[in-house]
Amino acid sequence: MNNIKELTLRGMILGALITVVFTASNVYLGLKVGLTFSSAIPAAVISMAILRSFSGSTILENNMVQTQASAAGTLSSIIFVLPGLLMIGYWQNFPLWTTMAICSAGGMLGVLFSIPLRHVMVVKSDLPYPEGVAAAEILKASHSDEENKDGTTSNKQSNNGLKDILFGSAISAVVSVLTNGFRVISDSTAYWFTQGKAIIQLPMGFSLALLSAGYLVGIVSGIAILIGNLIAWGVIEPILSASMVYSSDASLSDIGMGLWSHDLRFIGAGTLAIAAVWTLLSLIKPVIEGLKVSFRSLKADNNSQKIARVEQDLSPKTILMIMFAMLVILVFTFHHFVADSGLSASTGWILIGSSVIFAFVIGFLVAAACGYMAGLVGSSASPISGIGIIAVTIISLILLGIGELDGMLGSAQGTQFATALSLFTTSVVLAIATISNDNLQDLKTGYLVKATPWRQQVALLVGCVVGSIVIAPVLDILYHAYGFSGALPRADMDPSQVLPAPQATLMTTIAKGIFSHKLEWNMVIIGLILGAVIIAIDLILAKRQSKFRLPALAVGMGIYLPPTITTPLIVGAILSWVIRKLVQKQTTPAEFTEIHKKVDRKAALISSGFIVGESLIGVILAVFIVISISNGGEEAPLSLEKYMQALFGQNTSVIAQCLGLAIFALICFNFVRRAMSAIKPNK
């Protein structure tokens, strides 16, 4: 095994290409719904299908490709904060070098911080690492049938996995073109009505990417999101609307969404905040243990000649050298950011020092927590946004104190700069957190397939660099094509096409509220109390060893996100439960686990395809829109709406919604059917 191909040039090139696809997909999905997906499993399948055409491909080489691609895909979570700089009007676009610098430096620090945790959290831990274990099983299964003595394989089984991804991608791409390109079908529908003065909404969204995200999240989180939805729109919204005065001629949807914007989402923010704090508090023990291991590792002799290949991490000297280089990059980047503020040199350096130290120290502390959370619930379900909420609140309060002493906040310009700096600093913390969240998952995969840890760590570092190059251009294209909530590049843009960027909107609102002293504290406090009650209920359920749990973060998301976004998530979660029950019905107890694993894997690959297809079409359509606008054309160059209106007149909207619902239902049915086809070979 010592001469087996592992970290190869062709693998790194392939990893870079896959990185571009999944990073773009995750950026679009994150801006649309506030969720990203783990790209490790689909990257592994695509890698195996492509590398099988080359001679001598190995399981370890495939593992390196998926390691690199998954790191970059995860780094895209930085968009949970960065668009806030446009929302407050501080940036007018995404500067390439600045964005690349904070993404790459933050991401690489996340890799370095989590390396010393590998032994205690991966090798010696019983944490499940769901995505890491699943990726390892796919790699093993695809390489087990025809493995040669030198470790090479023909990768036959990878073809079926690639077909599932391509199937999902093609279906969602076609639907996305019909929806957002030609605009002949709707992407959502909602029925608004009143009960007395109370306003009630029955919503439904038709996004296949969100359906897939719901499937990957699972039934427990799906039910929690549903409960959050019912609390928000079945209890709080009717109470708030019943107690207010509004014109009978006013649009119910405008009133309802106005209440959500000004009140409901702050309740959700409070619930998310206390859930995130509770999660971190519950992880104090592994954080402390991880820190102890970190310091011990830095003192240990890591001579590669004295330890086994599968235990060789990057040396402490290499880690410290790269870490120092990243700190230098951060100092220069923050200096460039602060230099445009017009502040004195002394104040500027105080702010630079405070921000860099905060990002470094908090990033180091959350690395262990994020790694533990990823190991416990998986990267996709890990509450990274909660860490962002905590980080932006703390750094905003720190900068508020500095600003009050220095007089920086005495002007609107100074307040805007302080808000921008808090968001900029939080983006670095989030880059560290997201990569730490993903890194240990990948190292778990490597541990199970007997990869060389230091080579994986190099692949992760390369993935961070490649991903950071992609993020800024994709963000810029999407911004100029669709705009973000509260940040429109042109005044006459179609509001239905605007990307909500929910996490960035929330963190921007928190930062602005702290500096302006106008944060909706009453609603936030209600959310904090509600979150505390939900946490207490979840603890009771845990004590009783109940199969059902009530994760407060998922409930908070159900309150915070608009219902047309959460409904397809809920449907996807229900489909995961339906598939499990169907497998249970068609198998004996002895064979259930193995067969359900195959069915679930097939469904997960189709889901990944749904996400990739819809997201990539969103990015491609954005390019068309930008080109059209740049040449004086329309914002919807492919739209066939006028022809639809000529055919159906006033019924056009209803027809489009009915078509959207029918197609969505048909795809759900075929999704279950195709996933269940994985049983046939075993019968």
C-alpha cells in the first residue's frame, strides 16, 4: 500500500473542476434558502466515474478528489455573512482579491485548527460522522468488486451512482429553466385568508433543491421545522394580525409578509441564537479536551519515519508556518479594509488588531465545537449559522465599545463602517467554522479507507484556495442578475426573483440593530424564551430516550424562513420517512438495515443531482441575465410570460401555479419510485 497512488496531479485537477461546480451550486442554494449541502458523497461518485477511464485509479486517489471538492463546497457557507456588506451599502460588488483573501485565509486556518483534533475526535472517538462514513462506504463498495493487487479498480459500481446524479440534475435543470428561465410554471403558491381579523396562509414551494435538502436533513429535523412553521404562521402571525389595524382593501400577502419581516423573523433569530449558545455550552467538555490535544500535538515529535503512514499529520512546524502566513494575509486584508474608512492610523490599527485577534481566537475555539457537531449530526445539519449569530453579536458589541470611546460612531458613515467591519470579521470566523465542520468529516472518510492524513490535509488546503477563487465571481454574477434582499443593483428589478440570503439578512440586521440601538429586542426576547422552552422539551425527550427529538435550531429555522421555502424542505423530510417505511414493509428485519442503506444512498445521490441541477441553472441563467442587461436588454431574456398571458389571460398565474404543483408532485412520486428500485437487485 505504500506505493499506491493517492495525491496525484490528475486528481487535483479533477478535484478543482468538481470544486467549481459544487461551490457555485452551494453559493446559489445558500443565498436562496440559507442552507448548503455536503458535496463529499456526490464528489466521490463523480470522481470514481471519471477516474475509471484512466489506468491505475485507486480508492485513495478518489478519496483525495472528494476531500478537495468537499472542502471548497463547504467554504461557500461564507455567503451567510458576506452579502451583508452590500445590504448596508458599504460594498457595491464583491472585490475579487479581498473576498479571495478572507475565504482562503479563513478556510486554511480552519483546516489547521482541526488537524490536532483528528486523533481524539476521529481515531479515538465513537462519533458517527454520518457523511464521512457514507462517503467511505461508497468508496469501498465501488472499489471492492474488482480490486487488483496494487489497489487499482475498474470502478464499475460508480456508473450507477453517476447516472443517479445526472438523472436528478437533468430533471431539476429542466424544471428550473421552465420556472426561472421561460417562466411558464410557478416556483410556489400560497392561499391567504382571514379568520376574523387573523391572517392565515397555506403555502407551498416547488423547489427541487429544497426538496432534496429536506430529504438530506431527515424526518426529525423536518418535523421540527414544521413545528416552527406552525408556531410562526399558525399561532404568532394570526395573533399579531388580529391585534393590529389594517385596511380591508390591503393585500393580505403584503400585510402577512410585512409582519414576518418586522416581527416573526426576529423571534426566529432569538430562537436560533439561544439554540446555538446551548449547543456550544453542551460542547464545552470536547472543546477543552480538543484544546489540550492541540497543545500536546504541537509539542509532540511528528517524525514521519517513526510513525505509520496512516497516522502522519502535517508537522507542527508546517502548521505554524502556514498559520503565520495566513495571519499576515489577514492583517494585510483588514488593513486594506480599514484604510478606506478615513480613521486615524492609531484607531485603524486598534480595530485591525481587535478584529484579527477576535477572528483567530474565536475561530480556534469554535473549530473543536464545529468538528464535534459535524461528527454528531453531519456537516449539512450542523448549526453553523448559529455560530455566525453569536460571532456577529460579540464582535459588534466589542466594536461598539471601541467606537463609543473613540467617537467613531458619532456619524452615519462611522456607524456604517463599524457595521461593515463586524460583518467582515464574522465572515472570517465563519470560514474557519465551516471548514472545521467539514475537515474532520473528510478525515473520518480517510481514516476508514486508510488514507494518509497529511496528504488529505494538503488536499483540503488546496480546496480552500480553489473555492475562494470561485466564490467572488459567482457572488457578483448572482447579485447583478437577481439582487439580494435589501440590496438591489437596479431599482426596476423583479422582486420575485430576488435571492433572500436569509442568514446574511439576519446577521446584517443584528449588527445594524446593535450599532443603531434599534434592534427589535422584544421579539428577540420572545424568541429566546421560546427557544429555552423548546430546549427544555428536547432535554425531557432525551432523558426519556424518545426516538423523537425537537432540535431548537431546526424549530428556529422554521420560524425564521419564509414558508414557501420551508414547505419543500418539510416535504423532502417526509419523503425520507416514507422511503424508510416502504423499505421496512418490503424487507425482513434481518435485511432491512443493509437494503435501506442502499436505497437511502441512491436517494441521496438523486437529491444531490436535484440540488446541483437547479443551482447550476440558476448560475447559468444569471450569466444570461447579466449579458442581456449589459447590452440594454430585458432582465428575463428567456421569459415566455407574454405568450402565456396571450393564451390564458387573467388565469395565467393560476395555470402556472397548478402546473408547478402538478410537476412537483409527479417528481416526488418518481423520486420515491427510483430510490426504491435499489431493492430489485437484492430480490
